[in-house]
Amino acid sequence: MPRKLADDNAQEKPKRGPGKPFVKGQVANPAGRPKGARSRLCEGFLKALHEDFQKHGVKAIESVRLQKPEVYFNGVVRLFPQQFGLDDETKGGLTVIIKNGDKC
């Protein structure tokens, strides 16, 4: 019975089944993402957001505060650092107070 050489085994391609288009260790795009592609997208988005906020930011904040105070309040609470100790229960209770117009 003839023996298979090690080279014969190395040249065999692994079989791929349905749902497994790549061999382990193989990447779809060996060149990868172009350098700076993600940062250009983020920079463009932040620039557009900054320009929009410069034009409409204060009016938008005021509008949300007047029309949807609970959304405004939740936004303010999310800006607080965790060190103030506002847990979900406290935030929920304060939101109910704001919605009902109760005084603390």
C-alpha cells in the first residue's frame, strides 16, 4: 500500500460547507481597511453636527425642554458622572416628578 507524502497532505484544500465561506485564518480583504477611512467618516459627521448645532442647537434644546421635559431631563441626567450616585431607580423617580410637575 503506497504511503502519502506530507507534501500531498499540505496541498489538499480544506473542504468548506454551506455557511462557511472562509478557511480558518483566511481574511476577505487582505489589504484591510484603508488608513484613515473610519476617521474621515467620523470627522465629517462631527463637523456636520457641529455646524448644525451652531445654527440650531440652542433653539433645539429649548424646544425639547418646553415640549418634552422628560426627554430633556433624561439627557441632562445622562451627562452626570456616575459619581453622583444616580441609579436607575433614582432617575425613574425624578422622571416621574418632572412628568407630573411635582416639586421635589
